[in-house]
Amino acid sequence: MVEHVYRRAASASTVDSVIVATDDERVARAVMDFGGDARMTRGDHRCGTDRVAEVADGLDHDLIVNVQADEPLIEPAMIDAAVAACANNANVVMSTLRSPIRTAADLQNPDVVKIAVDRDGYALFFSRAPIGLSRAGEEARGAASVAKHIGLYVYRRPFLLTVSRLEPTPLERAEQLEQLRVLEHGYRIMTAVTDHDAIGVDTPADLERVRRLVAAGAHV
């Protein structure tokens, strides 16, 4: 799966190089075996953002993209959309992706992170719980400003280093969502809309679902 995500990321037109940041020597060896670039990091990082920041501290790129290895259905166009949201606006220091919530089940599923945005597309809140629900007792569907969050991030490099030095926050701990640290410290996250969906592999059931989709020719 790591190799698959690596090659998908390398196919994005806005990506100059791909590096796997890991504290596991087995992962690093596997990456090097297929010709990829892996960097070993410390093992005490609190989240993926902090791990990426350790590697980014030694790079001279303006923008750093954090693609999680448990997103095997990521499309190169999704990466390009997130990069554009940051690169095309000097006031944006961090961007991410959102896609439509297609089913009531996704809205209720704690493994599907929901995002609420303002009129300009900046994130207001992220949650594993349903948000933006109607009080009318109708079918549990989110408001138009609520979408599925896809955990791909683009940072301006100096901001990424700043985020990695911020203290973890109460909502971040409660939801186990590292992006809430950014909002709780008063920074803003721009979102880009994508019609592509992505399935994060958080459970064995997710893995089987992805395998069926890949076997059927989807996202290959």
C-alpha cells in the first residue's frame, strides 16, 4: 500500500519529489526496495504532522504536502487541487480537501471525518461526530457547508514548522484530529473541493473494501 500511495503522489503534476517519513526500519527498507526515498525520523512524534515537519526542516521547498500512506485511493488530481489552494493565494498557509458526503451512513460514521466551512472555503470545524444536522427530524444529512474531510494537507514550509511546535489542544485530544490544533491556536485552513472520494484504511474492513475496488479497476 505504501508503494501504491507513493506512486500516486509522484504522478501529481505539482509534486517535485516524494519522501516517505517513517520511524519503522521495515517501512524504510520496503520503500528503498522499490526505488523510493525514505527518511528515518524520531519515534516520539505525537502525530503525522510532527513527523513530516522533522523531515521538512532539512528541505528548502516552499510547499510541503502531507499525503498519508493509509489513503491508497488518492488521485494525483486531488493533490494538485490542494496544492493550488495554497500556492495561488499568498495569504493561505495551509490547505486541505473536502468532498461531498454521499450517504447518511458516512455522516454517522466516526471513521469519516466531517468538516464545516465558511463562505470562503475556510474550515470552521472538524469532527468525527455528525455536524450540521437538521433539527426537523428528517433523514440525517448534513448542511450544504458540511463535507467529508480528506486527510491530505499542504503547508507553507515555515508554517509547518510553526505548527509542529504548538502545544496539543483540548479538541485535538478529544477528537484525535491533529488539524484541530491549527484552528484552536487561531490559524486558518483553506479547503479545496474535489469530486473524487477517498477511503482511509483504518480497519480490516476498510482494507478489504479498497482491495475490491482496486481489483475492479478503480483508482489504479
